[in-house]
Amino acid sequence: MKPTSFARYMSSYLTEYLPGIKGVSHNTISSKRDAYILLLKYLQEANGLKPEAVDIPLISKDVVVEYLNWLETSRHSSVSTRNIRLAAIKSLFSYIQAQTPDYSYQCQQIQSIPRKKEPEHTLEYLSVEGIKAVLDAVDASTREGLRDLALLSIMYDSAARVQEIADLCVCDFRKQKPYTLKLTGKGNKTRVIPLMKPTAELLSRYIETYHVGYGGEKGIPLFSNRKREKLTRAGITYILNKYVEKARSEHPELISDIVSPHGFRHSKSMHMLQAGVPLIYIRDFLGHSEISTTEIYARCDSEQKRKAIEKACQSITSTETPLWQTDRSLIEWLKSL
């Protein structure tokens, strides 16, 4: 069967343009690929179109909107996921428009589909005591416990994204002073962050136990499973949940209902902000490209807001009873109104 134009452009977009010209990371390409797989699945279920028969003229603006609604209703995807899938489709049709003028109007129609407004979410983070409770739940006297404690400590101390943790190699850790960790984030951008001495010493002990005879080779996963394969995001989440549940049973007042690897990242960010670290330094530490992304922590830090308001208003507020409250005649008159 002769390949369709859609198959040809989608293939070149994923295998040549994104990795070769744009230099996009493997994770980003995988996310876009998943969006296209779901689109083909929808077209087969809803319209009876086999994937090999799907061509560009069959994917109109209305079809894309119906696909997005299908994601929410049939697959119960969140609004955030819906918007991510839409962005992937827009980027593909932007590429198609640049390659051929034949479908310019159709591509523009698809690119005009607006993002759906996402509901406001409460920022998920733990207090310092909550983080300590989770770490204390790990029994580091065992081989597996040592790995898990090193993993969770690095997650918090580095405020790294879960994929950044999964991608860490032994060579990314500098065990001499100053202790640092090299993280590779979105768009393959790298950043070097400092590590606290206790975390660095714990990580050194873990490497001596798990990577005996390590001689500086590159590409060896820092954290791996029993098969010596690097931990996946799901594997890291499983390890975290195990100790979160244990900590919650012992300290329910300290552990919120939802604790995720990204919650550890939020927790470290909030604790740095509360300690007085300027937002611009937190931005670089987290690997944000824009300071506006980091400002979410300042907006969500109610304790810091309270202290700032108290400091600003302390000279004009008083705990003394207002005079009008002791004026019985005035109070009687107000009651009579």
C-alpha cells in the first residue's frame, strides 16, 4: 500500500526534524508520539479509519476538537493532558504547513483551536517535618534501604524532576568539595546544582555499596533495579509511595493526601523561598527558563504572605479595644437601628 502524506510527514517530523534539527529530547518526542497514537486510535474507533488509511484531508479542525473531547470523556484525561495533546497536534501541522502549501488553510484552522482553561490547582508540598518523616521511614541498614534513602534524599535536596532523577548517571555526581550534581532537564539542557554535605556523604556511601569498583565510566545509571536497569518514573514513584504510606501511618498530621515525586520538588522550592532565597536563584536551581514560572511558589506561600502583611501593618494595628466598643450609649444606639 502506498504511504499517505500524513504518514510520511509524521514520520519525518518525529525521526528527523525533532531530534536532528530541533534537538528535542527523547521524552518530548515520546510525548508527541503518544498524542498521535491516540489520534489514530480515535479515528479508528469513531470513524472506522485504519491507521494506514489516514491522510491529511481527513483530519479537519472539527475532527481534532472531537478527538480532544473524546480524550476527556472516554479516556477521562485531565484538561492539562488534553492541552498537551493539542499542542502536539498543532506542532505537527505547523511542520506540515512549512513543508507544503497545499494544506495551509487546514493547518491554520487546526492551529486556531484554543487551549482549554485549566482549573486552579493547590500547590502540593510537604513541610520540613513532613519530608523528615518520609526519610525517617526508610531503614537504611539494608542494601535496598540505603538505595531508597539516597534516592529520596537526592529527590528533595536537588529538587529535580522525576525524569531527571531517572536519567542520572554515576558520573553526574562530584564527590569532591564542592559537592555538585549535574542534571539534564527539558530540551537536554544541563545544570549543575550544589548538594548539602550530608546528602553528598550518603550518596558516596551508596555508590561505594552499589557501584563497587566504579572507575569513572560514563552512562552507568546512578539508581537501578534488581535487573541493573535504570529506574523508571513509575519505579521511583512506587518507592516514594511505599515510604509515604509508612510515614502517614505514623504521622498522619504531617503527610498530605497526595505526595508525588514532583511534590518533593515543590517542597524544596517552598522551603528555599521561606528561608529567604531570592526567586532568581530558585529559578536557576529548578532549571526554569522564565522567572514567571518560579513565581508560583511566592503566590502560594501563605505563611510568607502573612508575615509580610504583619510586618507591613504592625505600626498601624493595635490590640487595644476601640473606644466606640466601650461607649454604651453608642452601642445602644447602633442596636436600635
